[in-house]
Amino acid sequence: PNAQLYYGNSDLNVNKTIGGSIVVDDDKLAAWSVDGIWVVRDQLYRASIGLVQLPCADNWRHEQGELIADGAESKMTTQLPVWAARQKRATGPRSSEVEIDTILEDGEEQPVDSHVEENTVLEQIPVEEVIAQTEEKAFSENDKQEGKVVIIDLNSMALEVSELLNAMENVIEMQRDRRLKKLKGLPLIRRNWYMAALGAPMATYLVYRLLKGGHAAILARFAVEKVRSFFNEHLYEPVSAILLEFFSRRDRDTIIDHKARIDAIESLKKMIASWLEETYGDEFTEEEIHSRAQSMDMSLIEERKEANMKSLYEINSVVRMSFIEMQFIKKELLNALYAIDDMMVSNEINMNLAAVTPAVLLVYLVNKTFRFMFYALLKIRKSREETYSNFRHVLLDMDRLLLMRDNPPSAPPPLAWTENGDPMAVVTLEEKPRSPCVLNADDLGMLMLHIHECRTILWEDRRRFSLQTVRDVAEDLAELAGERGPVSVEQQLQIISRMCRTYPFLKVQGAIGE
């Protein structure tokens, strides 16, 4: 016979209806509790393939025997757990009393009906049919005679439910591992076998050549020295100079000594003034002499030196004028160094930035190369751009699905033909205004798959998004799935449009390959 559950005797049907009520019948709920726990145990035993020992097996004395035996179909008997019992109505004068029914053990004989007449001719019936009729009659008698099911030990029942919940986690984890193992992707080396086939021999040969002649240590020292030099020249020193210029009061390093330049200029002025007083004291006034000395005019000294070079007797005057000219040349050199120093100070930031530029370019190239190796060749993870592109593609599929289901027009009537073979005029009826369009079961399932894919991207690559973006997108997806209330197709399209307007990563910025 078919499996008999206790709720069949309790006359209790449970379904989800709008405006329904909560069941408060304790008798029926007790029968349902027994059925529910038995079904959970049966499903857990099937799911674990007998590899997990279910807890509280002693509560169900025939669980491994009659209920589940060698993978056969489960057959529910009238056996109750130890924490439940069945009440039987007495047939005698003390009908008001209730006693706990006891289950006949296997092998006990059922009482034989003594009201069978002796002259009755028994028809020969197959044994299987007799057994079936007997069991069916027993079940019908149970329905008439047996009373309600009661919970006699609520603590044992609660303990069993708690233990089953813990065992359920282990069974689900085992099922997940067993089923998802077949869907697991290939290992990284097998996915990139061509790189391993080409790179492994080359790397082995290169390592062998480097280690054979001691070239590895030389190459390592050379590389470390070059890296240290490049780091000091193009990163450490320029960055330190920029920081000192902005955040330090220390004077900049200069090429010349500014005090020496000022002393040289003052000495030249004094030398010119002394020579003019001795040579042109009678011709020039003190104001003219002071003016020529302050302007460091060398014209008179050049003219007198040229004239005295013709006479040997003026050699002392020529030597003196030569010293004045040397002092003038010294002053000009110091002025030139001062101008160079001033130019370097003015362009110090520019020169430091120019020195840092090669390091920045090198870091940029290394970063691009590493990202290409990491994402494109090795395919270990997805880049930010690829993550955003995948999310946009899934959202585009949802938009296409909803757009095609947004109140589509009805199909046109078939074309009719006249006897002459000409098409008849088709009269189109005005369509009545439609109610808000919603997705059917198949389209809703496809939409839920797309929403699940978006949530998977959002969770696995959540470091690509800000915390506020993750919260907002999760809320929009919940509204799109109808988890915040019923939504029509038009409302779902508006939600997708709002998402595309709100989130910057959903806006395509001139990406041609996507």
C-alpha cells in the first residue's frame, strides 16, 4: 500500500493563500509534527546515502528496518517515536477513559475473527491480493478506532529537532561538495598548458645556464646595483628635494658663495676709485670719480693701458691695470654663476619632476605588464573594467527580456482568402486597455537567474565597488526581483533605467571592445 502519514487522519491541509489564517488546532499540529520530522529524517538519510548517522535514531525503533531498508522505497507504518503516542477510545462502559496504545511487535499473530460461519465457502484468492486487502482493512480500522496523536515528551522532541538541524548542515555541505565537484573548473596549469609547455623548458634552461658558470651571482649584484642607482637618482633624491622645498625652512643649496660675490664687487669699486683719484684727480671731481667707481666703468682703464703698453717705463701702471681687469673678470664670473644658481632655484621643481618621470613611466609599464599577465594570460581574476563590463552585459539581457514582455500587442488574425484567390479585408478590433503586465513563470525564472548572476558578481568582486554602491545595488536588485513587493514589467524597466542613470560603472565611456 501507499505510505500512510498521520496528517491523513488529522484532516489538515496546509497551503499558502492570501488572507489565510494560522492553524491553532493542537491535535492536528501534533500529527503534522510527527510527519514533518519523519519526512526530514527520510530525506536526510537519502541525501547522505547512508554515510551520515542521523541523531536520535533510538526514538524511531524501526527507522533502519521498516522505514528505510537497503535503499528501498520508504514505507510509513503506524510506528510512532518515543516522544509521541496515539490515544485509543475504549469500547466498554468506561469509554471516557483514554489509554496509550501499544504496537504489536513483528511476529505476533493478529486475533482471528470468530464470527465466520462454518458453512461459508471461501474463494481462492492470490496471496498478494489477500495481504493488500488485509492491510487496507487494517488502515481503515485504524482510521475509525484510533484517536488523536499527542506529544508526551516535548523536551525529547525539541532535542531531536535541534540535532536534526545540526545534522542538516553536514548533509547539505556533503551534497554541495559531491554535486559541485563535477562543475568545478580545470586547474590553472591545465587551463594554461600552452604557457607551461613553452615556459617550463625555457625557464629550466635559463636557470641552468645562470647557475652553471656563477653568472647568477654576478647578474644579481649588477641588477641590485642598477636598481639602487636608479632608485636614488630618479626617486629618492628628487622626491626628497620636493618635500624639503615645501615642508622645510632650510635654505637651498647654491653653487656660489653670495658673500664672496659681494666682496669681489666692493673690492673692484675701491680699486677703480683709487686708480681714478691717482690718474685723473685733477681732471674729475669727486662726484664723477665716485659715479664711475660705483658703475665699475673700465673704459678709461682700457685706454690708459693701451697707451702705456708702448713704453717700458709704464710697466708698473700696466700691471696695476691688469690686476683691476682680473678683478673685473672675477666679478663677471661670479655674476654668471649667480645667474645660473638663480635659474636652477627657479626651476628646481621642474627638474625634480623631470627626474621622477622615468620612474613613473617604468612603474606604469610594469603595472600594465603585470595586469596583462595576471588577468589576460593567467586568468586568475577579473580586472575592474571586465567586472563592470560583465555586470552591464547581464543588465542588458534583463532589459531586453523585460522590454519584449512589456505589454506586447496581440498576434494579428490569420489572413483569409476569397474564392477568387484575393485576400479578404481584415477588420482590426480596438484593443481594450490592459492591466499592468507581469512576467509569467518562465520569464520570471529567467529574470531571477540574471539577478542571481548580478548578485554573484557584486559579492565575489565586492572590492571593486564601494560599500554604499554595494548596498544600493543590492536594494535595487531586491526591488527588481519583487522582494520588496509586487512589481510590473514597466516598473522593472524603470528600475533598470534608474540604475543606469545612477551608478557610474554602468555608464560606458567610449569602450569599443565591450
